[in-house]
Amino acid sequence: MASVYCLAFGPNGAFVISYKGKQDGADHLQTANIPTSLEAFLYETKFGSLVRNLNTLRVSFGTPTGSFYATDGSSWRWDNLPPPLQAALLVRRGFKGAWRDPPRLVSLGADGDFILLTVGNGYTMRLTKYPELDVTFDEYIKTVGKGRAFNWIHNLTLNAYVPDSYILQCSNGKVFLNNLPPNSSSHTSLIQSHILSDTRILEQHVAAAFRAQQNITLMQTEAMYRRMEMETSAMLAADLQQTQALHEGNLETLRYRNEQDRIVQENTRSYISDGKWEKRYI
């Protein structure tokens, strides 16, 4: 492997790994024991090629079994999420699934804990099993305000199977570890420069994918408005035809009534002229 893009472990031996091959330079995807809906998402093809962008792929497994969140920056799939996280994601989606404020980071933790950070610096989180993180984030919110509290976080991986275990990666490339095996820190320091380089490259990929998604959303919105204009024009034309028909019907009714009035007047004059009027009402 030349580089690893995504590595996620789930229950019952489940895993997802996407990487760049060292010999062929191509992107690869390998999985095992993952939920059916996640498998369909990851291995979706078009014209014989994978649709997913493997170098921006992110997958997070949670508890209970079958809980996951996955994205490549332009498409999203999740299942069996904690209800607060599910609600927070759905409320940020608009017409036909377009994002009002798309997520940039979702990590599932132990016992239904999670964190959601959005492109617009929005957030929703539940960190009852990660007390150190919970306190730290509260302090940041109080210090810098809600709008900028988490823009320094590049990535956060919560360990869904060991409470208070996580890896926090900052936008400057620094990495903070908690409740991991003792030798993790020394190994991380050896690859610190690579982490910083990968962080910058990945942020560029994610930004490009988001811009592409925005362009697609804009085109969909423009097409929607064109359809609405056409439908409105058709409705106005139909209403005009109905109005014209109604007007013509009213004119015909008026002509009929005028003719009836004329006949009544003619009969009245004839009654008066021959004396029938007086005979009729005496």
C-alpha cells in the first residue's frame, strides 16, 4: 500500500479499507462483514467503475450492530443511527435531499454517543462516555463562541467499543490520543509529518467534492424553477381559457335573458292593446 485513505473497524470482524496501491498506483477497496446497505453504497458502479471516490471515503461504525455512517464527500449513506443524530442530519437536508448545511465530520461512539460537525460550523453531539472531550468542547464553546468552536478539528475518531477512547486530529496536523495502547503515542510521533501532509491534501479533496456537490445542487434548483415556471405558465393559460369560456357563457346567458325580457314586453304591449290586460286583472 502506498497510502491508506480510510480504515474503519466494526463489530463481528467487520472492516472497510480504501487505499492506493503501491505497485499499480490505483485506488482499491476491501471490506468484510459489513451491513448490506453499506455494501451496496460502497460498491455501487456506473459503466463498470466504482461510483464512490475512495480517496475521500469516510466510514464510522457504531453500536448497536448495524449502525454506520459513510460518505465520500458527495454522497451519503447511514443506518440505525442514534435518534438525536438521525434528526440532526435530516433537519439539515432540504428539497429532494439537498443539504442546507452538509456534514463535514460524523463519528459514532460507545453507547449511542456521537459527534456531528457541519461545513457551516454547526454541531450536534452526545459525549457522555467521553468526559474529557465533553469538558474540552464546552470550554471552547464558552471561549470562542458556537460559530467557531470546532473549525480547528480536522478529524475525530471515537472508539465505539472502548469508552473515553479516541483520536483527535487537528487542522494543523497535531494528533491527540486518549485511552489507547501505551505504544500508540510513540508510533504516532514517527509519522507526524505524514499526518500533516495528508491532512492538507484531504482537506483540499473534501473542499473540491463539496464544491462539486454545490454545483449539482444549483443545477437541480435551477431545473426545479424552470419546471415551476412552465407549470405556472400552463396553469395560467388554462385559467385564462376557463375565464374566457365562463365570460362567453355569461354573455350567452345575458343575451338569453334579454331575449326573454323582450318577449315579455311584447306580450305585455299586446295584452294592453287588445284589452286583455284589463280583463285579466279585473
